[in-house]
Amino acid sequence: MSKSIPNERSWIGFLESPDDWSAVAAYTIGDKSTLIPTAAEVASAVDLTKLIVGLNAGVTGQAVPTPAFDSRFVRSVGGTSEGAFQLDAYRDSNTGEDDAWNALARATFGFFFISRFGGSGTGRLPIADDIIEVWPTEVNSRTMQQMASNTVQMMTVVCAVHEEPNEDATVS
């Protein structure tokens, strides 16, 4: 089994969408199997890869206890799941663009496209037939991290995950 770090392998993009999630053409709200972006949609996303320092995107399942008097062992059944999405990124004022700060304003709806092992396109851009994760999110907070002498300015973004993500989407 090969082990690797995300540096120089990953690609992360953000595609803003109106709150009806119409940015990904095939998507039907509530049906993650339709959460499949086209290569053009992925290519139109803001490439945030060079600005992301840390990313925590995951789904956590809950276990529901089902105790009964016939045993001292408390059994459980599978319950609901919840998505969590948080990232740390650089501010980018040197270019005058500040892409991450501008793209991820509070209350912005959109899709994060994550290719943990990079896509087949130029600069690791995911293209048709590449596997990516698609996260429908709303930015809850965009907070500057502490400013300190001799440190790089950074921000933390926390998002609500409005729909179940497709963690194994094939770009169409």
C-alpha cells in the first residue's frame, strides 16, 4: 500500500451557486446520486488549491443506544449522519485577488469539488471520468486567524453541509 501526503497531489475548487443549487446541472436536491458535475462546471470553479493549508471534510455517523433490561450491555443501532466542513486558507493580498476570501463570504452557497489525488487535467484539474468529492455547502463563518508578527495571514472557513455529499462522484 502506497502512502502519500496531499501536497502536490490534491485539487480543491469552489463553485458558487444560488441557494437552489442550480450550479451543478444534473443535481436534484435530496438525491446525492445526481450530484455529478460536468467537466465544464468543475473547470469554472475557483481553484483554491494553492491557498488551502488544511481541510476537514467528512461525514460522521451517530449510534443510537438501545438498552434493554435483559442485558447489562447496551446495544446500539445506526442512526443519522452529519457532514462537517472546515478549512484553513491563506489570505492572498499580494496578487490583489484574494481568491479564497472573496469566494467564501458568509452565507455563500456553493459546491466544493475535492480531488484528493488530483485530476487528469492540467494542474491536476479533474476532467471527465475523474473521481472527485462534491460537497454542497453554505459558508457559516469566514474568520481571520490571529495576526502576529512574522506570520502569514490566514483565515478559517466553517460551512454547513446542506445535502449529503457525493464522495465518489465521476465527473461527466
